Amino acid sequence: MRIYYTLLTFLLFYSCSNTSFHNENPFYNSLKGSYTLSKKYEKKIPLDTLSDAFILSYEINQGDKIDNEAFIFLNKKTNSIYFYNWEKSELDSILTLPTQGPSGVGSINGFNYINKDSIFLFAQNYTISLVNRKGEVLSRKKMPIFREMPEGKRIYNPSIEVTGISPMHYKDNKIFFSGNIDAEFDDFSKENSFSMTLVDLNSEKLQFILPFPEIYYSGNWLGAKFRKSFTTYNEIKNEIIISYPSSHQLSKYDINNGSIEKKFGASNFSNIIVPMKGNFSDQTSLEKWSFFLGSDSYGPVIWDKYRKLYYRVLLKGRVNVDNLTGKGDIYKNMSVIILNEDFSYMGETELPGSIYDNNTFFVTKDGLVAYNYAAYKKNENYLAFDVFELKKH
């Protein structure tokens, strides 16, 4: 049965990848799992008057001891990094960094906290700075934005995003960035459209890696709404796992040798994901939003090192989106897929998009953490989180 499952997956996805407008889940409504996520407890983090709900760049960092988890987030308004004691829900310290001058690091878009002596910062002007917990600048490098190409060749490099669900990954003095392409062109191919950026800090050279999956080479995928990557890092295998909004598969990138392997990672509730008809440039913003909200799309993938499994988020297409005004409840409901470390399906749990923010998921020793945006709106003095544990049913 296992051989049959694997062979069927290969045959069906091979045929799908060679059909421009057909991206079908061969196991739609037939996947069986015995695990679900159950809410364990709530957590509230106090905010100061300079902070708000938009914590796009964040990390949960493991200290020297297993009980010393730190929740760290970037306040872009003040160019500051906030350090909280996660267990005690207390603010530990704030690191405010100047944008200009001898110690200036630019306007920070994202960060990667390695330890108190090494914090990498990524600025809007494509500068990577290394600072310590005191804010002392240890190094500063300006990245080249484009890679040189042979004459007559065009390359579509991804715009870099650094968020909690698309973080910077620092390994072997290289930094891996996720990104998106917010455009549509007729000549997209594996030779010219890439989903990630690699910066070698030794050579100070930039390389675009991981071409988008084959389904992206035809059709109108609405630019950055579908043409983007979400990543997580498996420290045991030294691999980056990538989730693409339009693909039922996950991609596994081996940092050691640069190989890429596809893994089935679909939701039981998603069947076919197709591009929008018509030309990207001819459509209004409202038309694009309506199509995106009415379509299934995959969001972040999160590695759980404590339980050795993955969570992948499906954003479920909504019905009755034709009359959208562009205001109000423009959210999608979610389904969190649970996969073991070999990417076998274990189950999934639905979460309401009216309550939880699809941009904020992370893992602590107690379980998967989701940002309860609805609770925050009731009391904007606190960030509100719900912690979910794995349950067998």
C-alpha cells in the first residue's frame, strides 16, 4: 500500500506539473490522520505605547537553558528590537538602533538573533549589519541587488522578505532569504525566476536559488499573492523547507549539497488551485483580491524541533467574494496540516481567520503558538497568543 501511495503521488504530480492550468491534489478528501491540535492555554505579552500589533519580524529564541525562551520582535516604527521573557510574559530589554551615522544600520526590515554577540539585521537599503546586544556594529555590508546575466538574458529576482514565517537563515557564514516576485511575465522559467536569495558573507556575492515550481511557469498567479515562498529550518538535517502558495507539494533544500527534493504536503480540504484568467496588468486591485480570497492557497510551514514534525497552513478560499468592497473582513479561514518529520500526513485542525492572524505562527516547548488578533483588538495593551498542543484522537 505504501508503494502504491508513493507511485500514485509521483504519477499524478508528474502529469499535473506538465499541465499548465491543472494543479490537483490526488488525495483530496481521502487523507486520514489521527492527530489534531487542541488549545492548551493563552499567553499575553504587554506592549508599550510605541508598539502595535504589526509584528511581522519576530523569533522565539532558545536560551542556554530550556526554560529560558525569549520572544523577540522588531518594532519598525522605532527601529527597535524588543526582548521578552516568554515564560514570565515580561519585557526584558529594548535595543534601539540608529538609522544613520557611524553606528547607523538603516531602517530595519528584519533580523536574525544568533546570540548576544551576533544579531544580523537586514535594512530597506539592502544593507546587512552584524551587531551585538549592546547595539555595537561589528560589520556592515551593502548587498548587490541584481546578479549579472549574459547579454540578452533576463532574470526575475525575488524581492526579499524577512518575517517570522519567512525568516533569515544564517548558516556557514551564508544568509538565506525568502522572497516574492510581484509581477507576471510570459517568459517565466526555471532558468530565470527564483524564490530565494543566498548571500555569501565571505565573498560578498549574491546568488538566486530555488526556481519556483513548474506550475508557476504558465498562467496569471497575481504576482506576490501567489508567487512567493515561506520557509522553515530543520536543524537536525540542515535543510530549509519551502512552502509555495500554489503548490500542494513542499520543497526540501539541502544546505550541504544544494539538492532540492519535493515532498507531498497537501491539505485534505484543498482540491485544485488554478491561476486567474486574464492579464495581470489589466485587472484591478479589487479583482485580484477577490480572486485571491476565493482561492485556496498555502501559507507558512513551521518545523517543530520538540516533537519532530511540521505544521503547514492552508488558507481556505472563501465563497461569495464577488461583492467585496476592499474593506472589512478580508481574511481566509485556515487549516493547520500536521506532518511527521518524513512528511507523512498526521491530521489537521481548522482555525478561524476572523480570530487568528495567518502571518504569525511559531513553536515553543509547549506547542504551536498562534497570534489571536481578535483578542488583541479587544485590549490593545497586550499581544495575545494561543498555545496549541498535539492530541491523538
